[in-house]
Amino acid sequence: MGITDAVSLQAEYPTSTRHFLLIGFLGMFVGSIVFCYLAMKKKSNNISETVTFIIASVAAGAYYAMWSGFGVTKKGEVGGEERFIFWGRYIDWFITTPLLLYDIAAVADADLGEIVFLLGSDMLMIAAGYIGATVVSPYKWAWWTMGMIFFGIIIYMFVVLYTKVRENKPDVADNFKVLLAITSVSWCVYPIMWVIGSEGLASVSLDIEVGFICLADLVAKVGFGIYLLMAVLPADEEGDNAEKTSLV
């Protein structure tokens, strides 16, 4: 897409849609600054802080791109209707959601097979959602269904990882359960908005679609990162220290 095309598409956004995209950018940008500070402040073992910084930074870039008219295109549907498709969000998710799941797997001390299974299912889910968003009915619904199958696998893996944490790290289990709930609930917004938004039935306005996804993104990335770093990991470290003390 050229510069002229991007400016043209930007001019066609409803004003409130652009405002939601700007809110998404500002929220992710502030989050990236906070996570960067925490990563630089921690002298060692700052992998989680670094990962959350990368997640927020990528998301901030994606929202800025979509706000400026890049990362979006128009798709002609059956009947000649044209719809906005924000493909920039799929690039964002394809990069950030595996990193987010890596954070979850790291807390649970997941083995390599579990990590590959979890991250691979996520990447296949995002790819299926993107392909479905770019094709027309009725084919797109098969891709959406495929994506939901992979989403179901991810939820199943959450149960597996929670069971592992409850058995091996009981001090962290409650906080880890909240972290999984934050992720699961916020992620449920995406397929719902896919169905009723521009990718699917287009039964809601672009403002509502972008607004709900922006809110879900902020919770799933910035909210997730804050809770991970402020509640889950400190509890994990306290549990490790207590175990070391008991061994001594």
C-alpha cells in the first residue's frame, strides 16, 4: 500500500475509530515505557520484563500504523459490500501472543513439548483468523472454525499448566489462576468481534469493533504484564526463597 492509499483509508475512518486506535497506541506506548524501566532496573533474570516490553512495543507500533492508515485494507464481500480489514492487528498478534504464552509457560516451568504445542497452536490460530478475514463467505467461516479449534487447544493447555503449578508451586497457584483468567477472558473478545465485526457478519459498527478489541488488547497485554510482574513473579520468588530456607 502506498502513502496515498494509506492517507485515503485514514480519511475514511470514522473519527471515533481513529480515537480508539490512538488510545490503543498511547496505552501500549506507556506500557512499553514501564516494562522497559522494570527490565533495566532488574539486574538479572529479567526475561519476563524484557518479553513484556517487547509485547507492548510491538502492539504500540501496530496501533500507530493502523491509526495512520497503514495496516488496513478493504475487502469486497459477496454483494459488492466493502469492509475495512485491519491486517495490522494480525501481525501484532502473530508476534505478541506467542511471547505472552511463553511468559505463562515459563511461570509453570513447562517442558519443551508443552511450550511448542502451546505456541504452535497459537500461531496456527492467528494464521487461520487472518486467512478467514481476507476471504469471503462461506469459506471464511471454515477458517474461523479452524481457529477456534486451536483456541480450544490453548485453553486445554491452560488447564494442564494450572494443574502443574498447583502441584509444584502451590504458593503461586492462585495468582497464576488469575493470570490465566485475564488471558482467557480478554482473548474471548477477539473471536466474538470477528463474528459480529467486519471480518464476519458486520452486524456492529467499526467503532464498536475497534473499541472492544482495543480494550481487550490493553487488558491482555498491559494488564497481563503488570499483574505478571507485580503479583505472580514476586509470589514465585517468595516461594523459591522459602523452599531454599527450609532445605537449609
